[in-house]
Amino acid sequence: MKISVIGCGYLGAVHAAAMARLGHDVVGIDTDAAKVDKLAAGVAPFFEPGLPELLTEGIDSGRLRFSTDLADAADARVHFLAVGTPQLPNSDGADLRFVHGAVDALARIAAPGSIIVGKSTVPVGTADGLVDRLRTAGSRAALAWNPEFLREGFAVADTLTPDRLVYGVADPADAALLDEVYAQVLDTGTPRIVTDYATAELVKTAANAFLATKISFINAMAEIAEATGADVTTLADAIGHDARIGRRFLNAGIGFGGGCLPKDIRAFTARAEELGRAESVAFLRQVDAINLRRRERAVDLAVEMLGGAVFERRIAVLGLTFKPDSDDTRDSPALDVAARLHGLGARVRATDPEGIANARLRHPQLEYTPTAEDALRDAELAVLVTEWREYRELDPGHVAALMATPRVIDARNVLDPGSWRDAGFVYRGLGRS
């Protein structure tokens, strides 16, 4: 089937390459010529394990190409909409300019009988408005909503072997067309849910809100643990055995970040307020507040461990991305902690396996170094803020020999406290003794 993917950022590039793997003839469209040139050469413009190989495979097969010209998508039967929905400046709401612009452009070129399929995360009610825009423009293309559930670092697998497919459609025939697109995926037994636009839109925002709430819940428990001497990691293990709760996403630390959860829960809250249902999601304000407090706690702990002041003190910050296996520094708690410590006058030396280039664009004032060893040398305090495997597996004895004084803040609670203390470290986790 001929497919177009409009918007070739993180979501779109992965989706386009995955659709080619499923045997479709795919063209990815983006207005950024430099990005398109990279993708056309099989070069991923961001770090995502498995994507370069998938791009190369699709391009070499002839099933995948990229273009800046929307006319190249005119003969597609299915147009996937994968543009960004960032947070509005000076507002919690979602900025839908790119969604509206893409739909208006598609209205001019999409053939009758084709279908525009939304992948972007949007406020509930957006799809109904897009149908009105299409009809006003005289377009006879259909609209469906097919939310994505990608995890950075696992996006290729999440697209090719998703845990569910959700279709928001107005006509059963549109669901049948999507079944053709995902035939190989459905053949493996992937659950398929067909529903209306509003429910499909809510599935993604509700899922993100739930995950954010679960993370902030355990971080709230970490605050109580710190006040009482309890261990939040053992607490999470204990309550995680309850099948109604589960252990996943009960990892206390400095909280969540990235380009999805923070802005999506804020946009969800803003939309609920527009609908006159602010009280229904008022708790999400506290979820956001708890999340931001954990960053402050990590900084306060650094000040405490260095005797009340960090001015001119040498601090190694291990990690800059919001999570491992990604180069994404958007709303990264790790980068925020590094910048806050620098703002207090500390001599911060920060490192990350993949995120330095993006971090430097956001905070050029920081000192960056490519290896953990360089960051740790002569440091008076180490702060582990992104749980990259190479940081989790650091040898505490070797690290102690590098540092001026063996102090560590395990802001992700991924190190073994006993091993680090045995190596002479003053060890502090978040919410654990």
C-alpha cells in the first residue's frame, strides 16, 4: 500500500521506517531539508537503537524515501499525521499549529477515498475539529485517529510489535483499511480496539497521565521515607507484589521528563479546564508539582553533602538525557539538576553517552566531557541522574580512586548502597537510607 508520513521527527521517522518494514511503499514528508537529507541517506537525526538499520533496509529495498515536497504524497492511500504538539508558550495547552497546518495542506492534495490517520498526541475533541476543517476545504478524505505508544529507546519494537492497536474512526470501512496497513502486526495476535475519535484521543493522554501519576506517587512516598528513615525501594518492591499495583514505574528518583509526559499532562489539565471539568484532573497539578520537587531535592541534597554550600565545589553529573538509550534532553530532570548546580556556583562537569550535543544547545554554559572517568576525576561529589547501563555498572573502587572525596548521590536509586559504602563512599539515594 502507498503510505505517506507527514512529519519526520522522532515519531514520524520511526513510523515511516517501520511501515516500510511491513512491506508498504512509504514516503516521509518534512519541511526540514537537512533532516530529510539525513533520513534519505539512512542517517537517523536522533539516537534510537535499531532505527539506522531499519532506515537503511527500507531505503535499499526501494520501499522508503523522504521528501520536502508534499506533492510526493498525493497518490498515497493512507496519510499518517506525525507532527509535533508542543506546549504553548505561556500556557499549559497544546500548540496545534502544526497539526492544523498539516491537515490544511493534506486537504488540498489527498485523493478522494484516502484517509488521514492521526498519530500525534492531541487534546480530546481535536479530531472533530479536523473533520470540520477538511469538509470546509472541500476535501473528501476520511479521518481516523491511531495513537502511538512509543517508549524512547524501544520505539522500533513498539511500532513493529505494539502491545495494542487503537483506532478512532467514524466509519467501519476506515477500520478495515487500517487493518490492511497493520495486517502483519494483527497476524501476531496484537489486541485491536476500534472506538470513536474522542476515546482514541483520550487513550493516549489517559495512559500518560496514569504513568505520570504512578511515578509521582512513589516519589511522594520517597518524601515520606526521607522524613522517617524508611526505604522507598523496599517499599516499592513490597507493594509491587500486589497484582493490582504492579512494580513497573514504581522507581523513585528525580522524576520523569522528556517531550511527552510533562507537556501531555499539562495539556490534559488545560483541556479539562476548557471542558469545565477541571476538578476531574486537579490531582495532575500535584503530580506535576511532586515531579518538579524531586529535582529540587537532588540539588538540596548536593548542598547538604558538601557542607551547606556548593560554590566552586567540583561536581560530576552523570547523565543529561531524561532517560537512558536516548539523546533527548527535553525537560530532562538530569540536565535541570546540572544547570541548577551550576547556577549555585558549582564547578559542574557533566557527561552522557549520547546527549551532550543536545544538552549543549540548551545549556551552553555547562562544562561537558565525553566520558564518566573524565567527569569523575578530582570531583568532590558525583551525582548519578540518568541510569545509563555504564553508570549502573561503575566499579565503586575505581570511582573512589578517581575522585577527590568519595561522595555519591544516586538520584535514580540504581546503585548498590552496600558496595559503594564498602568502597568508602558517603552514599545517599532518594527516599532510602
